[in-house]
Amino acid sequence: MSEHFIKNIEIKNFKCFKDFKAEGFGRVNLIGGKNNVGKTAFMEAVYVNVHSQNTKQFTYSTYCLKMVREKINILMQPNINYKDKFMEQSNQMLTESNIHKTFFEIKEIDSVKKYYFNLSDKEILVNFKEFSFDIEIVPNIIFIDNFGLSTDEIINNYSAIQKKDEEPYLNNLLEKLDSRIKAFKVIYEKPQCKVNDKYFEVTEFGDGVRHLISIVTSLYKAENGYLFIDEIDNGVHYTMLDELWRVVLDVSEKLNVQVFATTHSKECIESYARVAKKLEDEEITFIELGRNDNNQIESITYPYEWLIDEIEQNHGVRGW
């Protein structure tokens, strides 16, 4: 596997995770479990961890996740400083992987509030009032929530497909999803699909079309990086799942992208295993989350052969 891939992680004091460890990740990792067990929070912790080169990346990752989680609240209260607010909520958060260590703590020193960072053993202590909250975006680390990307994000990511002259690849996939769609283009700065020789904005179609475009364009944009997909099968009919997974597995291998995705669906998990077996892609895992008798979150990481065996024997792997 690529050297930049996350293989293991320890998470402390992050949302529902108090003291959690998991290991054995592959190039493509599907996360399952019951409702409210922390599937999305697990991805978010990994997302923060890979943004640990400096404080600007850390600030961006926490702010970005806040935007994803609270879009409606942010629209209703646009004047609130959410960078500050989410930094406060991240107090004493630790994520440590084979790639990075990220620790953030708010300290009170001589009655002065200070931010303390330990980013891969580089310690930074700064007065709260002097902290800039400047951000740095890493273009090949992408998080897709269950609503898909915004119009601006789709346009930006689509440029990565255009640079590789892969427009026909996306068009073919969209036609398989909806036989009426013959092409996708960005026209007058609006993503549009061609139906009956006319172009219509993507917003005129179902959630599945937007979600599929978000995933495929992001795979190309995330070359040599990371892609996080919340509810990967959202809006996608079960008959299209095999095709979706074929694309994710093929493109992630070709472009060296590590993928983390969540699902609630048994059909999605079965499709994932089925396609991986057909492609003989052994760089996949299934991460099953559940709670122990003490209500603490634990995980089981299924490597390729173990997952295939569990699915073929019809064993349940959707959490406990």
C-alpha cells in the first residue's frame, strides 16, 4: 500500500470517542454499524488527522466539519465565528495514526487562555487572542456529506476529470444511472446534464445523480490523497451499487486515493464484497463499529478474505 495511507488510528476525546483504537485499514474502507454508533465521527477523526501538517490545516479541517454538520444553523446565524466555536469543542482531542499525531488543548496560563498544539511532535503554544484562525486547504483531501457537494465544489472537482480527458467515463456512468442522461457539462458556471438534446441543471434531477457526480469528480480530484464519503449509497438504487463500487475501486487504485465511506445498507456491504472479489482487489477492508457492555465504542476490521467469507456465509456484519 501507499506510504501516505492511514493504516491505524487512536482517537481520544473526539465527539463520541473517549478512548478508541482501530487498525488494519486498506486502500478502500467501508464503515458500518448501527445508528449513532459513530460511523461519521470516525471518518471525521481520520479527516482531522490527515490535516496535521500545521495549525492552518487543522483549523480548516475542524471548520470544514462544522460547516458540514451545521449548514442550516450557519445559514440562520451567519455572524457567529464557527472557527472559534469548533476549536473550543475540540479541546483535548487526540488522533494518532501511522502518519500523524494531532493533539489540541486549551490551556489557562497565568489567567491567559492559550491554544496548545502537538502536531506530529511539533509543539505550538499561542495566545488565544493572537491566534489568526487562518486556514490552508489541501486540495486532494475531500469530505462528501450525505447531500453531496455544492455547485462550486462540483465545478472545481470536475476540472480534474477534464485534465485527464475522462469526460466520457463520467457520461457513461451517468447514463447507466439514468438512461435519459447523455452528457454532463458545466455551462455558464452551472453543472448540467443533457436529456433529449437539452441541458438541465443537476438540481433538477434526483439526489442520486448529484451524489454520483460528487463521488466520481472527487475521486479524480483526490489523486494521491484521501476521499471521505458519508452514506456512499445515498440516493443510489441498489441495482447501481455494483457499478458504483467498480468505479470507486478502479479509480482509487489508478489514482492512489485512500477512501473511507459509511453505509447503513446490507445491500451496499454485499455489493462492496462482491465487486472486490470480482476485481480481485484485496486492498479493501470493512470496519464494523459497535458498543461493548460499558457502552464504549469498539471496532472489528475485516480484511478482504475475512469479509468475503463472512458475506458468503450470510453472517451479519452491521454492528452490535
